[in-house]
Amino acid sequence: MGPKAKKPGSKKKKITKAERLKLLQEEEERRQKEEEEARVKYEKEEMERLEMERIEKEKWRQLEAKDLERRNEELEELYLLEGCFPEAEKLKQENRLLSQWKHYIECDGSPDPSVAQEINTFISLWKEETNETFEEVIAKSKLVLYLIEKLKSILLETPPYDLQDKNITQYQESILELQELLHLKFNIATEILLRHASTLADLDSGNMEKVIQDENVTLYVWANLKKNPRYRSVRFSETKTRFELPRILATSDIALRLLHTHYDHVTPPFPVRGLLREPTSTESHFAEGEVNVVETVIPEDFEEEHKQQENESISVHEEEIKVEEQVDTEVRMSSAQEESKATKCDLEMKLLSETVSAAQLLLIENTSEKLYFFEDDEVDTCQFTMLGGVYHLDILELPPQCKPVKGWMIMEILKEGLQKYIYPPGTTEDFETENAFPPVEVMLEVHENVIFFENPMVARWDAEGRHWKTDGISNVSYKSGERLITFSLETFGPLTLIQDTHINMPYQSWELRPLDVNKVLLTVITVFTEIQIQIKEDLCMLASIKLNNKKHPSVLEGKWMNPISFIIALKEAGLNIFPTGHSHFYVVINHKVPLVEMKACRQMALLSSAFAFGWSRWNAHCDSQKVVLKVMEHLAKEEPIQNPDWTLLMFSGDRAQRLKIDEYSEMFSEALKEETEFHSTLYHMVKDFASKEAMEKIRSAKCQFINSVCHMLLSIRLLSYS
């Protein structure tokens, strides 16, 4: 075949050098033109951006100038409104005095625990009483427990500046003496009961079994009269409490006692100054303020100075005026006295206002370091809470039994009284095997009024070290449905169940909404539960608890209590949503500057009669010097919020503003909402969009109610622990 014919047009046309240069020149000109267009566009956009920034800065400057211009006026108005806090404290002081007076005039025979002479007389007289039965001691214990709680309430509820050190020491000593005497009386009553064990023996087993129950105490006593080695399982009738005894105990002359006190008189209390939040080094400036208040709340020199001025004024007038002008002088003197009293009252309220603010700030201060360091197996009482009372489990030596002789009951009484049986004994040389003293298997009923969100742990009291420990306890098993806990115990003594104090922290969300004037509903949602709290005037009440989205009954529901008693009751029920100054060591928190948090809570309380507040996810995105929360006007009575139209507010303690973003925005921004201003207070920010009716409700709220709402918000610390 011949060579292939070339297709027409297949030959490339060569570009001349001149054409190449022309193309390059056109490309360069096009590039330069594009660059020039881009430069002009950039310069135009930059000028527009700079102009926008200039306008925004100017607008911001004008808003700042406007805010600065009215700042003093707004702060003065807020100061007058926040006068409700010292006013509420003054009412509390009056109520404390009134309570003492009522107790005095009632003359019901019960001692006033705050009066050392009365409580000491009560203790001395009770010590002299002998041969009281267990039922009689239980009946007396109601009064004793009331006196102990009364003293604890005085220590907790009385502000630090109203408590003297000598009174604190007196109250603490009285509490300790009452607790020890009550337990001693229970021991003596147990001994009296055991002396008659043979007369109370069960016909079937031949051993004595006794259960005595009360709302505060439950006693289980079993006396081993037959010493039958095959009878090793002790089960108390009509209860689920059970013990499996080793052979050595089943054949010994012993009694088994379980005294379940529904209260805890074993755990040493925190120092009172710690409970009242004695200022740390970082809080010393407030401590100084409180000391000054103690010295100047009733300033004697102030009175003397004014009396001297009045006397000087009188003497001058007596020398210069005529007889017919005396009436006018008396009027002026009266006016001066009234003015002096008014000035003194203003000074007193101002000082009280400062001390109340300092006390509120101390509620939310975080300690800089841990108070205690705990050893292995030692229970950290800052991290764990003792719940459901204390189970005093003891093996006792059976005292000599009373014997009938010719119509008389002969009873041998040992001088040393009730003695504990040491198990296991200190020396085991006389016994054949090392396994002669195995652990005792115990089954206990958990107190029905306590909620455990996880399986409880068991701790035993170490009397020597004065702390709770978790060693010597094994095979712990918990049946939540039946509320039964079983475990093996190596040594006997007081036992308790413990739960993580911070199991419900941090919170998932919260909401505060008005139900009526002087009445609000606070809802706190945690991982495990939803807790609803009603607050009205100076009282709080547990409205409902939900576990796994189902209502859970509680004996606390419907019971109105003062805030401090309410907080204690919730903690004792296992519903702890009240952080301490040490909680930040155990919980990852959304830390906020305490002063900002306090100001926000005070102003939320002021507005709570007509406005609902809620958790915002953006609160965790702003820095520690700012808080973000949702707010909306809510005037409907007793009705939940339908289709809420929340407004987002950001507050830094001295500036409040509405945010442009909403709860569902993609990113956080501090940009100001269009056509809004900012104010120096949350109160005035909300006032900008509040209705006339809402403001009337706010102004009609009672000081005690506002103070109670504020105290609860500060105690739960919603802004830092959500």
C-alpha cells in the first residue's frame, strides 16, 4: 500500500512571533484591567466597610453616651428598688425577736435552747431521770430533736454579724450534749429491755425479738437466749431486715441491736463559720465591712453626738429667746429629734444593705483550695452526702436476766452497764481456724423518703479517726424496686449510705416563671430528675419531682418552709441542687464572676412577679464576666408558657443589652439587636419592652418574696452550674 493521504486541515498553522507578542500583550492588558477592577472594587468595599464601621462606632458611641448620661439615674432607682433586701432582713430580725417573746409568754414548760441556763437545766433534770423504757425515751426524743434543730436553725439562719463567738460556742456545745445524752438514754433503755429478754422470748424460737418504730427512730433487738448453732438467720417479723450470723455468734451469749436513727448525729458538722461562709482571704474586704456593721448598726456615739447638739441648741435658746417664744422652740426641738432619728434610720438601713449584699455574695463565692485532704477509704464529706440516717449496728453482751423468786423479780445490775461484744476479738489464738470470724451478711431497708439516683455506697464510722470509711464492707448489692441493700460486714458500729453530692450537677436547664404576684415556680432539670419549686412570700415548697419523666411522690410535696429549712430538707431527701464553695472542685462548671452572678440574681428576683426567665445555651459561650439568659413577659396566672417568644439578654453587671441572635442561631454573637439600646441594669433593659401592667405587678411585689426568690437563685447557682 502506498503512503497515507494527509487529511485536509490537519497541518497546524504556525504562529508568528509578532502574533505571539500581540497575544501576550492582550493577556497582560486583560490581567491589568482585571486587577484594576478588583482594586477599585476592593477599595470601594473597604471604604463602604470603613464607613459602616464608622457609622456603627458612632452609633455605639452615641448609645454609650446616652447610657452614661442616664447611668446615675438608673443606678439610683435600682438602689431604691433593692432596698427590699435590707427591709426583708429587718423583718427577719423582728420575727426572731417576736418568736423569742412568744416562747416566753407561752410558758409551755419547754426550754428556750438559745438561753444557756434553760437548756442546761433541762439537760441536768433529764440526766437525773432513771429507768426510762425505750418507748419513754422515744417520746422524750421528739422534744430533744426539736431543740437540736432549733439550735441548728439559729446558727444557720442568723446572719454572721448578729452572732457572737461566745453564742456560737454555747449553741454548738448544747447540740453536742443533747445528741450524746439522747444516745446514752437509748443505750440505757436498751439495757433495761434486754434484762427482761427471757420474759419476752418467742415461743417458737425461744429467742427474744423486738421492733419499736417511730417517725424518727426504729429499733430492732434480738437476744440469743437459746444459743442454737443451727439458728443463724435472724429475720425480724413484718420487716425485711435480716442478718446471717457466723457460727461463733450463733452460739454466744449475745444480743443484736440495730438502732436506725432517721437523723445523723454521728457526722461531725462543718465549723459554723464555714457554714455561715466565714470570708476567706479573697473575701476579706467583705469581712471588714461586716465587722464595721457590728460596731455601727446601733452607733452609740452617733446618739451621743446628736444629744449633745440638741443640748447645746437648748442652752443657746434659753439664753437668747423670750418666754413667749418657748412654744416655737419646742416645735423646732421635736423636728430636730425626728430628723436625727430619720438620719440614724437611713444610716442603719444603708449599713444593713451593705452587709446583706456581702452575705449574698458569700453564698456564691468559690473557695480557692480544699479544706481537707482525705486518705484512702476515707469518705470525702465534700464529695459525698450521708443519706437516710444512721444504722447503729451493735453486738451486745446479754446482761443477766431477771428471775422470779417467791413472787419477786430478782435482777442483777452490772456497774459497767451495757457492754459491746467485740467481734472479731482482739486476739484469736484460742480459736482453731482463721476463718472462725467471717463477715456478717446484712440486709437493710432503705429509708422510704430518700431518693438514690445511683446504687448507694455503704460506709462505716471510724470512731478513732472520727470519719466515715468504706473499707471492711464487701459484696454490696442494691435492689432499687424493693429498696433493700445487702452487704458483708467485717466489724460492727454505725453505718450509713452515701451518694455523690453533685450527682445532679451541672443542671441541663432551668426556668423561673411567675404564677401570681408574690408567687413563682422554679423548675430545675438535671440528668436524672426534674424538680419544681414554688416560692411565695418568705416560704418555699416542693411542687413536684419527676424521675424518668414520671411523677415521683415525696413527703415534702405541699409542705411550706422557710428557704433555709427547705434547702436542708431537700438535701436530706437526696435532692441536692445546692452547690457549696467547694463544689467547683468536683463539677465542671460554667464559671461566672460572683459579683455579676449576684447582680443578675437580685434583678431577676425584682422582675420575677411579671417576667419569666430561662436557661440559654449561649450562656456557656460568653466569657465569665457576662451572663446570657432568656426573658419574656408572662402575666398569665398558673398557666404554663405557650409558644414562648423569648428575648435574649446579655448582662455584665454594669451593662445589659438585647442580643441580635436567638436561641437557634448558628453562631454566638454579642451584636446588639436592631433599634435597641443598652442600659446599666437588667431591670431597666426589661423595662424598655415591658407593659404597664407588668411594671405595676413588679412594683407591688413584697420585699420578703423578692428576697426569698433571690436567696433560692443564689443557693442553686443557676447561672454557673447550668
